Amino acid sequence: MDSQLLVALALSLVGGLSNSVGALFVIVNQAPNLKMLGLLQGFAAGLMLSISFLDLAHNAMNSIGFLKGNLWFFAGVMFFAVIANFIPEPTLASVSDEKTKKKSGDEGGKDIVKKHRRQLLYSGVVTAIGISLHNFPEGMAVFLGSMKGLRVGVNLALAIALHNIPEGVAVALPIYFATQSKWQAFKLATLSGFAEPLGVIVVAYLFPSSLSPEILEGLLGSVGGVMAFLTLHEMLPLAFDYAGQKQAVKAVFFGMAFMSASLYFLEISLPEEMSL
């Protein structure tokens, strides 16, 4: 069991660290333009809406019933709608602002970004949380796949790694624009990937047999509600502002299609009795 756990941890790290690879695409570029930021915000919104509606909420309704699943989902929506009113505006270091003024000749673009820093931070943080929750069961799947055989585990880990790269970009880019810190962008994207090895550890040692499956599915449905609210409230307005409504909507549906396709290919990589 110990050797299998080590193999599963190594494979899950390959998938998890792919988020860092995505973040590297952001931090190695000198200055991503605002239109690209808007398109990636739309893409990330598509990822988040797909996870929220087609994964978390869908599974909750299938597991505990349509009515209960919806009640949990909208409880999450209302909960964070109230909480969002009490979240203060983030404050950034003045040094960061001075560096921005010195390095950038595009003052108008930077002024626009400053006005939306709260939304950008929200967007990056909620994307990181959502992707972490999405990556967590993938770590469990890698562990179970490696139990079936090394070939299954490796194939699954590689498939996860490929679809995690754009997720790392989706986390890192808004954080970089909001904080002007490449390290903060890289760190948060990397941390979101560590949910995969954490999933391996949980399924191996700490899986809560005493926790009611109904409560667990309901809580995940509520998380889907929180993610949907934040996506529609924070991420889509930014995408519309930076990329324009038509282009942003296209990016949203591209993100949803990408997530659906990646989930499909991950699903067919698993043995029949296993599921993400």
C-alpha cells in the first residue's frame, strides 16, 4: 500500500504542477494586454460555470434529489451574495503602484485595471478555489487508477496534466494584473494544483466514512452556488469590459466546451467502474 501511495502521489504531482506550467506562461511574458486578460477571464468563467452547473450542482441533484440539490445550490448563492457585501476593498502596496507607473507607458490601461483590482482579485481567488475543488477528486481518481495498474494511472495523470495547464493561466493572470506580483500569481496557481496530491492522501487515509454522503454532496452543491455567483458577479463583467461582449461570450462558451471535452476524455481514461 505504501509503494502504491507513493506512485499515486508522484503521478498526482505531475498533474498538479501543470497548473504551475500554466502560470509560467503568464509570468514569462512582459506585459499581457488587456484584451487577452478579458478573453482569458471569459475562458475562466466558462471553466467555472461548467464546473459549477455541470459538475457540482449536477452531481448533487443526481445524488440527493432535484429539490434538495437546488436548495443546497441556492443556499450557496444567497450565502455568498450576503458575504460579498461585507468583504472590504483590497489594499495594495504603494511600491507596487509606483513600479507600475514607471514601467508602463500605457497609463490609461493601467488606470482601468486599478479600478477593477477588487474584481480581479476576487476572480483569481475564486478561480483558484474552484479549480482546487475540481482537482481534488481528480487526485482521488489518480490514486484509484494507479491501484488498477501503472498504465491506467499514468494515462490518467497525463490527461489531467494537459487540461490543467490552461487552468493555471486562468488563475495566474488576474492575480498578476491585480497585484503586479508574478510571485503571487505563480504561488496561487501552484497551490491550486496541490489539491490533487491532497486528494490522494485523503482517499488513502482520511476518507470520512462517518460523514453522510448526502451532507457531503449538499455542501459541494452549495460550493457550486458560490462559484456560480462569483463567476457571474465578478468575472463576466471584467471579461465584457476588457474584451467586449461578443468576444467575451465566445470565450465563455469555449471555456465551457473545453472543460466538457477534457472531462469526457478523463472519463474514458478510467475503468468502467470508476468515475470522476
